[in-house]
Amino acid sequence: MTETEISAAAGPGLRERKKERTRGAIQEQAIRLFRERGYDETTVEDVAAAADVSPSTVFRYFPTKADLVIYDDLDERMFEGYRSQPPELNAVQALRATLRSSFGSVLGSQLAVQRERERLLRSVPELRAAMLDELTRTIREAAVLVAERAGRSPDDDEVLALSGAMVGLTIAAWFATEGGDQNDRFVERLDRGFEMLETGFSF
């Protein structure tokens, strides 16, 4: 194996891990400040100072203020996980396995950040509008992945239906789940939803 191949097999390099830590620290401080002071009342300069970076660094990781809330790496992790599913699984089975493992790993402080992001996305008009664009992008990317496994076009009717159902199921399960055991219940609801997509509904 070449040095490049060895590096790729070993996973993200030091530089990438450092970038992820910096991105995470910036977003964590942003979410905290938005919660404490309000979204409109907090500036990018405030976020930069709290994260001990320059405003230009914040914009390098998050091109807009809204991105400080909208961004998460769950989609990227999910898409990577989907591509790694065994080829004998059909599209629904692969999505079910991927979502179960991806969201099942969101625990503790990660889950708290996700819940705070949700609150902001629902309560701030600017973020609600930006989130629609993000959902549209997610459906398009999901359609490409489903199409790859199914051997179809991303604009195939069935591919689009499944991609939209995936996003819709995730949103419905997330917003319907509250309480101390919310992560377990959310994953359970999500898994049950995909089971029904796979086997059919009882009504």
C-alpha cells in the first residue's frame, strides 16, 4: 500500500480531526450564546470571541450565521454508512440499518445540542426558511444514494418517494419524541417506521 492508501485506511488524518474539533467548538459556543442571549442578539463576532477564534475562521467553517445552527455531520455520517451497507440489502433495508446505527450513536451532550438546534430552527424565522433549503438538499442527496443502490435514476418516481419518506419519517419521529428517554424512543420510532415501509402498514 502507498502512504496515501495507508492514511486513507487509517481514517481521518490529524488535520481533518483538528478541523472537526474546531468546527464543533465553534458551533457549541454559538448554540450556547444563542440560547443565553437570543439568536438575533448574538453576532458572529460574539461567537468568535467565545470560541477563541477570529471571525474569519468562523466564516470559513460556517459561511452564514444560519449555518452555525443548521450544520451537523449526521448527514455525512449517514451517507457514508449507507454506502457501506452489504449489497444484498435492498434500499429500504439499507436505509433502516444506516439510520438506526447513525442516530443510535447520538448520545449525551450531542443529543442536547441537537435538541437546542431543533428549538432554534422552529423559533427563529430566518432559520426556518434556511432549513427548508437544507431539507431539499438532503432529499436530493438521499435520492442519489438510493438510486446508486437501486440502479435507477435519482429522479425516478420510486427513488424520490423513498427519499422523501426517509426525511419525513426522521422529522416525524424526532418531533414526536420527548422526555428523558427521548434518544432511545426516537431510534425506536424511526426503526419501526422503516419496518412499516419495508413490510407495509396495517391499515
